[in-house]
Amino acid sequence: MADSPSRVRTTLRALRHRNFQLFFAGQLISLIGTWMQNVAQSWLVYRLTGSSALLGMVGFAGQIPVFLISPLGGLIADRHSRQRTVIGTQTSAMILAFVLAALTLTGRVQVWHIFVLAALLGVVNAFDIPARQSFLVEMVGREDLINAIALNSSMFNGARIVGPAVAGILVAAIGEGWCFFANAVSYIAVIIGLVMMKVPPAGAPKKGSAISHISEGFRFAARTTPIRALLLLLGLVSLTGMPYAVLMPVFAGQIFHSGARGLGILMGFSGAGALIGALALATRQEVIGLGRWVAVSTGIFGVSLILFSYSRSFWIAAALLVPVGLSMMTQMGSSNTLIQTMTPDVLRGRVMSVYSMMFMGMAPVGALLSGVMADRFGAPATVATGGVIAIAGSIVFSLRLPSLRPEAHRLIMAQNMVAGDPADEVTSQGETAADLIKK
């Protein structure tokens, strides 16, 4: 136990930076509100319509803008102040939450209102995600970037435990509207933290057309083999596996008959697993071995989904959501870390926009498909199918992993997490990263 304080310091080392302290505190409060709104909104749609297909459609409306607009969001993140961009996106999200709260609390909310507000929030997220992800390096520097990504994920999933649990209680007691109102108020904390940060001024934006700059990010991601493989696996899992969360109201309502409170518990157990995975990632000080983590965690995710889908005991199903959340978080966090450590600073926002497209942008298509499939074949069969596909993706990625390591190693060494530009490194195709960007 003598090394426990040292282990804690290692796990929390990114918090030695004042900017990250402000970000962490504000986001923790805001994200609890966000998860409250997610659960309450899903339950509201299900209560109003009783349709799993409409649940999928709302998920589609809320996330498809990320797929369509993220490239523009990545361009903004690379050409303008990431701090100001995130302040703008968080303020916009707060306004949308207040509107949804007002409509619900006054009894005027209709399903089309939820669709419109979800789509508008998706547009906001298309700008927020690339800016926020690439802003981390400005808060902590390269030396603590891995830890900052992991702690950011820990915060996200810690809120994922508290938010759904609180939402389940509030929805059952006083209705969905107060969850939306609490979420709107929670944005004030993160906005204050962002305003208080002191970051170096953004450099002058590069000259050239927006299309050419966006294309640079796509070319780098597509032609850098390890990044492409990580993104493809992430997109596959987001398309077929992640939509299990969209169908949680169906499991809570039709299969387990546990209502809004049961929905909060199920989401909370999944969040607990994800928090464990994020904290495990936070203890790591190097990226060696993360590729194997990606492969194994994807396989565990698939197996856990299949077991969950066929469970008919509420508490066994809840327990199975712990490895679901843990493995999902491990794959997502490890992929994020690897991609960021292989990406030059000048392309970080644009490459993270591609990451956003694959992680969140594919999810709406999956949400729509899963909703339709669940109406036709049932939610358990739909979730189990996603698990089978995740296992297949894990096997393919594992077989390719040995051939991906040499190029990944060269790119990471070039970045060196402190200095260096991977544009000078030679890829496995005999081209430099600079060549890939120019093509």
C-alpha cells in the first residue's frame, strides 16, 4: 500500500494543470445534467409514442449532424480559438436545453419538438466534439495528453452513473421537464470554467480554401494505415453495437417491466463499467499495448452484448452491462489516445472530426436501423446481432494488428508526446506524413 499515493498522483496527473482543473470541474457538473437529459428524453419519447422505431429515429436526428458537419467543425477547431469555440457550443447547448425544459414543463411538448431540438443539438455537437477533443492538448501539453483523455472519459462515465440514476428518480417523481431544466442550469458551471482559463492565443489560420483544408485531414486519416484501421473498427462498432443504448427503454419497459427507474439503473450499471475502464486507462503512462486493448475489448463488448440480450433477469442483465460499458470505454478511449498520439497538432482538429464521424456519426445510422429491426425482430435479437458483428470486427483487427504496429510505432515516436512532427516520418508505404497530407 506504500505506493498508493504515488499511484493516485499518476492517475490524476493531468489535474496539476489549472486549465484542466477548471475544465474537469465544470464538465463533471454539466455532464451529469447531459446524461439526465439523455435518459429523460428517451423515456419521454417512449412514453409519448411507445415506439422503439421512433426512439431510433430521434437518435438518428440527434447524431446524424455529427456525421455530416463534423468536418467543418474540425476545420474551425484547427483554424480558430478552440477555447472560444467550446464556449460557443456549450452556450448553444444550454439554450436548447432551456427550450426543451420550457416546452415539457408547460405541457406543450410534442414529438416533432424533440426531433427538431435533438437535430439542433447534433449540429452543436458537430462543432463541439472536435474542438473539445483537440483542446485537451492545449490544457495539459503533450506530456499529460494520454492521462487527460482518460480522465476526460472517466468524468464522462462518472456522470453517466449519477445522471441516469438521478433522472430515473426525477422522471418517476416529478416528470422529464425538471431533468431538462437541471441540464440547462448545469451548463453554467462549464461555461464559467472555460471563461476563467488562460490559454495562449490561437495562431494565424493557414491560407487556403476550406475544402482543401478539410481534405487534408481526410487524406491523412485515410492513408495512415493504423489510424484508418482504428477508425474503421470504431465505425463498425458504433454502427452495430453502440445502438444498444437506444433500445434500453424497450428493455426497461417491455422486457423487465421496471419503468423509468429501471432504465436509470441499467444505464447506471453500464456507466459504472465504463468508469472502471476509463480509470484503468488513466493509470497507463505509455501507449504500448493499447492496440491489443482495442482488439480484446471489442471482442468482450460483443460477447457481453449477446449475453445481455438473452438475459431475462433484471439484475443479471444490469450486471452484464458492467462489462459492456467497460469494454466499450476501453475501445473508445484507447482508440482516441492512439489516434491523437499519431496525429500532428496542425491536423488534430480535422482528424478528430473524422473520429467524431466514426464514433458518433455512425451511431445515428445504427440507431435508426436498430429501431426498425427491433420493431420487426425484437430488441434482444437486434442487440445480439450487434454483438456478433463486434466479435467479427475484433477478430479481423487482431489479425491485422502485427502489420499495423511498425508504422504506428514510427508515428508515435515522431510525435514523442513532447515534440517532433510526424510529417517527417516515413510510413509503411514509403511516404512521409507530409506526402500523405499533400496527396
